[in-house]
Amino acid sequence: MHDKSPSGCITPIYSAGNLGPAAETVRAGGLVIFPTETVYGLGASALVDNAVAGIFVAKGRPQDNPLILHLYSTARLGEAVSSVPRSAEVLFEAFSPGPLTIVLPKASQVSSFVTAGLPTVGIRFPSHPVAREFLELCDLPVAAPSANISGRPSPTSLEMALSGLDGKVDCAVDGGFCQHGIESTIVRCTDDEVVLLRPGAITVEMIAGCLAEALLDIRVRAVGAEPSAAAVAGSHAVAAGSAVAARSERPGGPEARASGPEAPGMSYRHYQPRAEVLVTERIDGARARTRFHGRRFGVIAMNRPPVGIGQATPVYVMNSAEEYAHLLYRKLIWFDDQGCDVIIAELPPPEGVGSAVRDRLVRAAGGQAL
Ligand code: TXA
Ligand code: MG
């Protein structure tokens, strides 16, 4: 007997302590929504090509956007990758289980359905206790993207995931609200360098610090700095990897774009609510009121409510970059639900997880600044 589904949903829901049927569903080639500490994932057995193909259909995901493999234990890493450079060993040791994905050369048995034909595969060990219970019971690598319809904000609660995927999956696992709220940091590791492909809660400063502590003289660089960063008017430091520690570099400068072979998938439309999103370093409330006169707009502010915005405007104030990350996707959807057709989002400072929040916001805005 499964737990009760949210009202109106037909998807069977399972919770901690009762995950056997959800794991069996994966083992039998089904699709299962499950929680992680970052965002909810849409999981399938990486050993069943048809199941992996089903992920792309359910999400409407472009075929050339590779999936991440989720594993329970590093003891099984050898089944998924053909080699593990020292840098990856050190980073897995320091940050796994946790919100870090490492891209490594794939083992021959990993299906090209998972990797979209690439010779590499992204590996992650989630730390969410419910994800761990689920993955241990699955006892195989689970391929999973974020559990959203392609292009939409990633779900940070089961309700959000089901709002797009109810009826398109076989069952779901409930694990409450996700702790971090944005997707894992992705790095590609080789013997000579660590390349940041997507910023996240494990920051580039943490990665560089960890490699230095292990006495590894390895270059750390970032691709996929905020797209169209130049569009953020008056921006003082907008590159995702702007605070990269010593021995690191950012070829292409702040306007460097995530490009095909470096970071597949990062160039697609991403994280977008129905409302148009505009980013700014600091909002001038009175000017925004004049510009959007007659339109319903909402504001995500950093640290304090904007001055002169007017009583009727929905405003949500984030008090830290961590809170911003945790609530970002939920709030974007909340402004949609408030009937807003424009969301103006103040960017957090480009430090720590703030860099990752900026990256997601600029993508949600399609590079459009206020
Ligand atoms: O936190 C997360 O990583 C979540 C949870 C569910 O684990 N997953 C997630 O998956 O965000 P997804 O599919 O939404 O984003 C995965 C991205 C791809 O778009 C691609 O940019 C990158 O990971 N990726 C996967 N495999 C890769 C590879 N072999 N080389 C380079 N990038 C890769
Ligand atoms: Mg995604």
C-alpha cells in the first residue's frame, strides 16, 4: 500500500521506510521521481535503454543533453567510469555524498542513451537520506535529470515535480523540501585540470581550496560563466567563477559562454517560469513602477524591500545567498501563481553559492537585465 498522493494526482507516492516498491519500479524499467539534497530527480535504471529513453520523452528533453548517474556508494564507481584521476578522488573524498557531480571517462558498459553519445559520464552521490535509502535498494546506477519539464524551473518539492510530471511517471518518492534548492556543482576532472561546468553549492573556492590542501597542483577554470553577462547593466563582477582561487583562470573572460562540447545542455533554455524574468544588481522601485505601469510585476529583493515599489507589488526578500538558492525555484513559480507577468530579481553578490544563484537567474532571464 502506498502513501497518499497530493489531491488530484494519480501518481503513487512512497516515503522513507517504504521505498521497496519504488526501487522495484526502477529495477523493472519504470520512471520514478525521487528527492535529493539539491532538487528532485526523474530516475530510471541506467541499465535499461528504454527506461532512459523514457526520461527524455517525459521531460521533453533534447536528445543531446546527457544525464547524470546517481550512485549509492563509491565502491561501485568502477562499474560506471574507466578511470578516476587523482583530482576526482580528492574531490569525491571531500564532498561526496553531497551536491557535486564529476564528469569522467565512461566505462564501456554505460549506455550512450545516458551520455548522449559522449565518451564521458557525470557521476553523483546524493546525500539526502531518502535518496540514499532509495539508491541502496535500487542497487544499480540511476540515471536522472531534474524532475521538471525541460526548460522550466527545477522542482524543490514533490508537489512541484508532480505539477509537471503527474501521470507521466510510474511512482514518486517524497522527501520534503530540498535543502540546497539548486542543482549540483558539475566539474570535469582530468589529470591536469578541473573545469567547472555548472556552479552550485560546492563552490569553486571550496574546490580549489580542497585541491590545494591535498597538495595537488591542478589548474581550476570555469566555463559557462553567466550567459550574456554583459547585459547585466552596471554589473561589477558577473562571472560565475569570478572568485576562482589561485592557480585558476577563466579563458574568454566574463562573457564566455557555455558551449557544446565543453558543457552540453547548459546552452538550452533553462529554469524559466511563465513570467518574464529580468535581473538587476539593485532595483530602483520608482523606476520599475513607471516602466511596468499597467503590468503585474513582482520583485525578488536581496536583504531589504525595495524603496518606492508600491503596496500592491508582491515582493519576497532573500536574506542570504543560501536562502536565495533554497527558495529560488519555488518563488519563481509562486510569482507565476500570483498572476505576475514580469519578475524582477536582484542578484546576490557573486560569492559562495551566490555565484550559482546568479548563474540560474541570468539563464532564467535569458540574459535580460532591467
Ligand atoms: O543536482 C543535480 O545535479 C540534479 C539532481 C537530480 O541530481 N540533476 C540535474 O540533472 O540537475 P540535469 O539533467 O538537469 O542536468 C545535468 C547536466 C546536463 O545538462 C549537462 O549539462 C551536464 O549535467 N552533464 C551530464 N553529463 C555530462 C557529461 N558527460 N559531460 C558534460 N556535462 C554533462
Ligand atoms: Mg535540469
